[in-house]
Amino acid sequence: MNMRMGSANLFDNTLVKLSSRQAGLADLQEKLSAGKKVIHASDDPAGAAQAERALTRATRVQTEQRALGLQRNAMATAESTLGDASGALQTLRDLVISAGNAALSPANRSSIAQQITTLRDQLFGYANQQDSNGIPLFGGLGSAGAPFTDAASGVVFNGIAGQHASTPVSIPALMDGQAVWMDVPTGNGVFTVGLGGANTGTAWTDVGQVLNPAAVTGHNYTVSFSVVAGVTTYNVSDTTSATTVATAQPYVDGKAINFDGLSFTAHGVPVNGDTLQLAPSTRTDLFNILDSAINSINSPTATPHALTQATTLALAQIDAGMSRIQSARGIAGDALNRADIIDKNQQTKTQQLAADRSRAEDMDMVQGISDFQNQQTGYDAALKTYAQVQRLSLFNYLS
């Protein structure tokens, strides 16, 4: 079958193809200018979707990194604050040691007590320290305002005890103030030794130690001294179970007294009827320990042996409080190290997402320029051939 096409129809088809080539050339020029092979979703729906997913994930990573930055700044401030608190507590400890000097006058001890009070208030300020956004660093799981208040009955923790756990992309921004400041063991951490309130002798003790943990009962005990014909002995009673543990044991100044896995050393000269009271260790706050030490040091009627007992106990408990602060500082340091690792991982993820997006939408410039030149060459050739064909007519051959 023969098909005939008129010149006008041929010209129209050629113009359509030329327009198509021109549009393709303009599209390539636009993509080369943008450096993208996908400018509109219609260019490559799958590539556009992949690029959009990569962009969304990258935006989420940037948000997580901003949050991590705030958390890291808060934790760094907390770590620094705990370092300052540790230094202040060490200075305070030295003052307590100096206050135990029996040669000091009441006025001298009062001056030392005032210095300790200043440091104690400084530590209280550290406990209520805030980050750059005004959020308490030691509020635990949350605090409406200052997590600690200094009431007449003692310091009170108003926050929520506990600390948020780290996640793969975050670290805690707040520390557990209850654990740092309000959870210090009394005595030596297992039991406490105190002087009887009615004592008139000069007996005092160290804080003691545990010889056999398996034998510790956790009971209360009373050590009663008896002086007969110049010979001093002691009895030990378990006041919790109302039983006698030891009777008529010879007392020797500086010799350890041992029973039920416990051991402590008594010094001085007890008189008939003097007692020592032992009780299981409990938990208290660092500020209560310091307040007790200040009251003992500042007391004008404190006897040398009672002052020695008080400062010995205070030093042991201050050391326990310092250990809590140093442990918390270690936790803060671990969190900062984790933040560095998270940040490095997030940067790697950002680079991977940028590469994914680039593969999906960026143009290979060498290939793009080659395609553009080929398209341009084809378009030029089409224009030239169209111009030549357009001049052809039967009338050009008629004479």
C-alpha cells in the first residue's frame, strides 16, 4: 500500500520533532545548571523518593545532634561543678582536721566553723547549679525549680530521684541529685559508734571496721563500762535481741573491741557507767553531715574527747560523701565520652545520607555535558536539514 504525505504535513512533523529536541536541550541545560539529574519528581520518581527519604533522615539526624549538643553542654557543666565541689570538700576536710586540735581555743574553733559554714553553703550552691538554659543540673528525672531547699530541719531534695538512660543518639542532660548529695552512709558504712549521752569519762573511739561480714547482724549494741577497784571492764549487750554478747572483758586503751564481726578501737579513760552506742549505718545527706560537724566544732562546751569523736566521725563521713561526688563525676565523664562517640557516629551517618541523596539526584557532570553536546549537535543538524528541505519545491525545477 502506498502512502502519500503532503509537504505541509512533513513540515509540521519536523517542527514537532524540532520543538521536542529544543525542549530536551533546555531540560538538559537546566539540570546541568543545577547539577541535578532529578529536579522534578517526574524526572525520576524512584530517585526523587530516595532523595527525599535521605533528606528526611538527615534532617532528623541534625535535630538529634542539636539536642545532643545541649545535653553534652549540660553534662560538661555538671562534671565541672562536681570537680569544684570535690575541691571545696577537700578544703573543708582539711579544716575539720585542724579543728580537732585540742590546743585550739573556742574562739579559734568558732572561726574554723565559720569557714566550714561558708564552704558548706558553697556546696549547697553547687547542688542547685543550673545549665545555660536555667535547668537544674541535679534535678534527677525532673524538678520544677531549685531541686534542693535549705529548710530549718535540714536540706530537702525536691526533684525526682533517678537519671534518664542514654539512648543510641542521646545522653542524660541531668544527674540524680538524690544519689550525689543525699545518699551518704553514716559511720563507716556498716555501723556507727557514738558516746553515751550521760558519759563523764574521756573515752572516745574510731569509726570502726568490719572483720567478718558474714557475722554482722545489723543489730544495735551497747558497750557498758564498769570500774571496780581501779580495774576497767566492759560488757556488750545486743539491745535489738535483748541478749548479752560479752561480759567482764578487760578494757585496754587503744586495744580493739571485737564482737559479732565488728571491730572498733576505744581510747581514753571511761568511768563507771559510761557507755558506747552502736547502731547500723543509715543514709543521710552530705549537708547534714557538715551541719553536725559545724555544731560540734562550734560548741563552746565540747570536751576534747567528744570533739575528737565528732571530728573522727565527720572525716569518715565526709570521705564517703566525697566518694559519692567523685563517682558521680566519673559517671558524667563517661556520659561525655559516650556523647563524643554518638557525635562521631551521627557525622558518619550524615555523610552516608548525603552520599545516598547525591547518588539519587545529583548529575554525573561529565556524562551530562556529553549528553548535552550530543543533543546540541543533533538539534543543530535537524535545524540545518529542515532549512534545506524547506527550500525544496517543484516550482524550483520548472522553467
